[in-house]
Amino acid sequence: MNYQIYPAILILQDKQIYRGWTLLNSITSFGEIVFNTGMTGYQEIITDPSYKEQIITFTYPEIGNTGINYEDNESKKIHVKGIIAKNFCFSPSNWRKQKSLVSYIIKNEIPHIFGIDTRSLTRHLRKQGSINGCISSQYFNKSLLESKLKIINKIKYNDLVKQVTTNNIYEFQEYSNKYFSYLRYKTNTKYGQDLNIIVIDFGVKYNILSRLYNYGCNIKILPATSSYKTIKSYHPDGILLSNGPGDPSIIKYATKTIQEIIKYTNIPIFGICMGHQIISLALKAKTFKLKFGHRGLNHPSGIQQKVEVTSQNHGFAVNKESLCQNSLNLTHFNLNDNTVAAIFHNKKPIFSVQYHPEASPGPHDSDYLFKYFIKLTKKFKNYYN
């Protein structure tokens, strides 16, 4: 199939300009420009709520080689504000392919630019830090775009969770997602049977829910704004705090709720990414914005010469010095920059990680954490019953 291409411009808030091409005429999109170093997983990234309000630079030279299928989406919506790529594959080949990435982009009108030096852009972002920017095939007036960039909202101090969390309480039922995964053959589907797990949705990925479901858990998903009273009314055996976008320090309503759960109950809590940050804030720690964030599939995390290769996607982190060392153990560090990657409470059944143990397409080094969470939940349920 022949596609019509149009000239496009990428302009950053620091006035840096890149020129390339697009498959969509007359589009303009603003967002925070970030980069992801993964070689695979573009479909999951595009549909991941944690990328809300962000324009993603893919550092891998070509994306789209395996096309798009309808099983690997991480949510029902496209959340990215745009895509930046060196090149798109126009002739994908994969046995699961149901359409090409380029046709998916055109049908869903996803703002994008390709044909630029993404490695050069990534080096610039590493030096300057994540920065707001704009993709446009509609306007090419530099002064106009720069003036518009000055008034867009920044990710910091902005509550994006309310834009992606569910409005309704619902039960998770399995669907065909990940049906081919080798993980399914390693999962005891009755291990978590009869456990009622509440997932607080800060922007949850489907694969988190799928991993819990594969252990046989009964799963209810609640909005991020749910009160302590509402959560308790569902009699949870365990609580999982999901991933999500934006500045965790703004999500004070969730922090307050988790503080109450920690104070008044012994319900096991497992936090992932945003969930990790909310737990830390509830325990009086502080968070800060990273210069250019952690986004990729090969971040080493560990401690004392024990290392897991992890998938990460976050622009904020927990301040190590602000953690209460008397009540918390730091079990993992990000070994690229020594930031906090995992914590465990000394007196409560609470732990959290600043990476994605459910990661698809991978890696799967930390998938054991789901089994650990279920084991912990079963132990406390049996103890109090």
C-alpha cells in the first residue's frame, strides 16, 4: 500500500527544532518529550496510561516490524500525545499481526513524526532533561509554536491520575490477552483461589490484572479516589496499588487513604510504580522529578550483587534520604543511578517496587513478586481468620 507523507516539525521548549515527515496532514500535538530505550513493546507503550500527556521518542531505529494485534494493548485507549521515530516499518511480518503500525496510527490519528535522528534527540534530552515540545504538520511558524508551548501544562504539579482512573467499580474477567505467554504455563491457577484482591486504579495496565487473575484471584478494580471506608467495605484480603501517570505528590487523596489503611489494618499492600510512590508518601517520604526519567526494558535493579533486569517507566522517584530507615528496608536500588527501586516495611505486610514485574514483552526477572504478594496475603488471611 502506498501512503501519502507530509512534512512535519518537532519543536522543543528550549527552541531546538527537528524536521521530518508524518502520515497525517494538519495535526498539532503538545506534550512532554521523553524517550524509551526498549527494542520492543511499542504497542504496549502507546496504550499504557502511565504515558498520559507524553510524546514518546523511540530510540530503536525502526518500530512496527511485528505490526499490531488486538491482544497486547495495556488499556482500551491510546494515551500518548505523540510518537517520534527514526523509521516506521511499512511491511511488518508476524504470525500474530492483525494490522500494520502505520495503518493503526492513521486510523487512530496518533500525532507522530519520523525521519529524524532520534539518537541525537535522546542525547539532547539526557543533557537538558525531559522538556515540553510540539509535533505539527499544520503550523510551521516557529514563533507561533513557541508561544503555544509556553502556556501548556507541565507534568509536575498536575493530577493526571483523575484523567485515567476508572469511574466505576468493576470485576476483572480474563480475556485473550497474553494467551501465548510462557508465563501462563508457570502459573498455578488455583494458588490465589478465594483471595479477594482490590486494585486501586491510578492508571492500571491490563497485564497487572492478568497476572493476578492467572493465580486465580478474585479481582475488583476501584477508582483512585476511593475512600478508606469504600475499600474496607469490599473486605479485601490484599490491596494492589497500580502504576499511573504524573506527579505523585499531587495525589493527596490517595496518600491519605493509604495512610488510614496502614494505620488501622494489617491488609497486605503491594505497590507498583505510582503505587510505590504513594506508599512512600503515605509513610512520610518525599518524591522528586527525575531529570529525564527511567523508560526502558533493561534497567538493572538490585542490592548486594543481586541484580534483576527490569522494565521501568517513570519520571518521578522517591527521595532516599526521606525514607524512615527504622520502619523500612530498601531492598533494591536502580543500579544505573542509585535511586530507590524497592522497599519493604519492617512491621507491616507492605512492599513496593519502582519497576514493572508484570512487564510485557519483558523482562520477567521480577514476576515472582506476584506470587510473593499472594503468599503474603494468604498467610495474613489465615492468621486473622
